[in-house]
Amino acid sequence: MARLPLSIQAIESSCCVTVPDKRKRKAYSIWMWVLTFFIYCSYHLSRKPISVVKNVLNQNCTDLTPPVPNPNNSHWCDWKPFDKDNSATLLGMVDSSFLFAYAIGMFISGFIAERMDLRIFLSIGMIFSGIFCAMFGLGKSFNIHQLWFYIVAQILCGLMQTTGWPGVVTALGNWFGKGNRGLIFGIWNSHTSLGNILGTLIAAAFVSSQWSLSFIIPGIIIGSMGIITLFFMVPLPEMVGLPNPNANYEREGESPAPRRRNIEPHIEVSEDETAALLSEESPAVSYVGKEKEEETRNQNEAEEEKAISFFAALKIPGVVEFSLCLFFAKLVSYTFLYWLPNYILNNTPYSPEASANLSTFFDVGGIAGGILAGVLSDKTGMSASTCIVMLIVAIPMMFVYQAFCAVSLGLNIFLLLVVGLLVNGPYALITTAVSADLGTHECLKGNAKALATVTAIIDGTGSIGAAVGPLIAGPISEAGWDYVFYMLMFSDLFALILLLRLGMHEMNNWWMERRRRRNTLLAPI
């Protein structure tokens, strides 16, 4: 069972005794929104350094200023074992070792998150994520040049990072119901882009001088957030005496459990018990009957609140389609995440540090894209159609960016903002509001123990695509960056094709609703 941390217990006992439930819920909801925002911001912050540091692990050493230790060796400044002509392939292996571990571990994490205290689950994951993130940077500090060391560091970090998404989405979903979820989660999901931006800026500040700190400092940050989470997180409203907005307390026509009211200062008696005590017909028998009835109801609710199985989650309408769509959408997003600084470095006249800083505009656009997708989804009630439209526009915009990014700095920034908006909009919507809605789908009959499992299935499937993208982008880039962009455009095409059935269903429902309203207005009074 989840338990309140001592710090929250102290707050509850000192100042929350007389606070109305409405104000109490609002305060805790805001706190959980802010806390989970910075929790996942720190997760993404610690993933970003590798995309920045790979620019100095292998670079064109002949472009560096004198003195040159070995002018006959164009790899004299590179870090072994990434100092060979196959460095792009090796760096792709390092990226994918993290991402494949993340994808595989995600399915396991969702299972564990439904059955464990989310506060402990997230705290452990963040502390160890910090340790293994710093481990990669310590490879430079201890002069380690074996490829297996860096791959193992990424695998361990990837496994620990899987605690993040099912943990924060479930914790936040427990506090917010379905109303305006698209907007709430759309703004909240900007933590991904903000984490990428901060991770890039921190890593870029040390990449040219001491790249080990590019990993060690983000590791310290996420580990510190793990400690804050351990002492201040409240993952369930029930822990502070508030109802869960996703729980269905009126199953099969039942009424909510009777509220208890004070009859005497130190004696709590329920309304049903009071009626039994005042009844003229066998008050004792009536009381026992009510007690047994309440016990039976509690047992039934406990059985219905069991965590959903993996295969039962797959049967929820829309889970399979959105999961497969996210496979391709996340492939595109993570290819940009891991290779965009390198692409800018090799196709524009900017330095490694300037290329890393310029790539952050993609994430700035991603913030706007997540919010826009959430607002459109709320207004129209058509999540699949919103994703389809953004994916359709994203395909030609990636071609435009690839063709004109080197024209000027201003045009590069503008195109990065637009591409980031269109690429990250569907990805953000699916992983947040759509996952939360499917995890509390009406077919679950109010079972609130499905959020983490559904979220893990959707994001885990997407993470497999995120692992595949950077893995094949490295070798493909050696043949030409044009082919990398062709791969990204075809991936977005597959993503929108997978949503066509759901999109047509949404449009059909919209058309029928529109006809119904028109017929109602035209009907004679």
C-alpha cells in the first residue's frame, strides 16, 4: 500500500485539518502538476547530453586551430573508440543501446508501476538514472576507451529511465479527470522540450572543455529530483482523504459509500448506522446486515480495482492503433533528438556548441506543438484527426527544412520551430491525453488501475521506434543526409495511415452529431 511521506503527514496534521475539500484538492492538484512537470523535465534533461557530446567524440580534427599534435592523423582529437571512419555506426549503437533497453523495460515498468507505490518507484528510478548518466561521463574522467563500457552505461540508464513516463502520467492522471485533459496535458507535456533545451544548454556549456561534466551535472540534477520526490509526492488523492476523479463509485447502480458524520466529538457514526440504531425493528440485526453489506461492497470494489493485464489493455479500443502510430511518430522525433545537432554541424558553418544551441529551437517548436494539439483535441474531441492533419503537414515541411536550412540563420530557426511544432504535436498528444483517456476508457467500468499499463504499452511501442530511428540514421547518413530525411518523411506517412480508420470513425461521428443537431433545430415545436 502507498504511504504518505513524513513531510506531507506533517502538513496534513498541522494545516489541512480544517481546509475545505475543494481548496485542498486544488492545492494538491497544482502541486502534483508542478512536481511531475519537473520530474520528467529532469528525465529528458539527462537524456540529451549524448546528442551534444557525439559532436566532439568524433569530429573533423583538421578544422581545429593550431597547434596540431599530429597533422597526418585526421582523428587525433577524437575519443577512442569513436576515432575511426565507422564512428557514425558506433554512435548509433550507443544511442540504440539506451533506446532498446528503454523500449523493452517500458513494458515491465508499466506492470510494476500499477502494483507499487509510485513515489518509491519514481524516486528509485531517478536516483539510479542519475548514477548511470554520470557513469558515461566518468568514462572520460577515468580514461576508459572500451566500447562495451559506454554501451552498458546506456543500457542501465535506459532501464532506469523507464520508470519515468508510466509513473508521472499515472500520478497526474490520478489527480485530473477527463475535462480539458488535452490542454492540461498539452501544457504539462512541454516538460519534454524544456528538458531537452536545458539538457542541451548544460551539455553544450562543457562539451568543448570537459565533456564528462555534460553527463555528470545532469546526473546530479535528476538524482536530486528523486530525493525531492521521495519526500514530497502524493500520487493518490485517496492518501489525503480525497476521491479519485477516475474512479467509478456508482458501479451497477450502487450508491457511493455513505459519508460519515460526527454524532459526538470522538465518536464517528455513519448515516446508515444511525438509521439502524433508531429503527424499531431489530436494530441489532439491521446494523449487522448493513455491516455485512458494506463489507461485501468493499470486497467487490477491491476485486474490480485489480490492475489490468497486458492483453486486456490491448483490447481497449484505440490502444493498438495509437501504439503503432507512435512507433513511427517517435522514430521521427527521436531521430531529430539524437542527430539534429550533428546534422546542423555537418551542413552549416556553425561550431559544435552553436549547432547544439541552434537545435533547441526544434524543442521550442515542440512546446507549442504539444499545446496546440491538446487544445485542438479538446475543442473537436477528435484526437486521431488532429494527429493526422499535423502529420500530413509535417511531411513536406521536413523536405523544406532539409533543402533550405543552410540559406540563413533566421530561416533555419523559423523552419526548426515549424518542424518541431508539427513533429512533436502528435507525439505529445498520444503519449499524454490520449494515453490517459484510453487508460480510463469507459469499457474499464471505472477501474482506475489501468493507466500505467496502457501508458507503458503505448509509449513502449513508440520507444521501439525511437530506438530504430537513431540506429539506422547513423549508417544512412554516411550515404547522404537526403536519405535520412526520406526515411523520416515515409515514417510520418506510415503513422498517419495507421490512424486513418480512427480518423474516419471520428469524422463519421462528427457528421452524425452535426446532422442530429440540425434536425433538432428544424423539428417543429
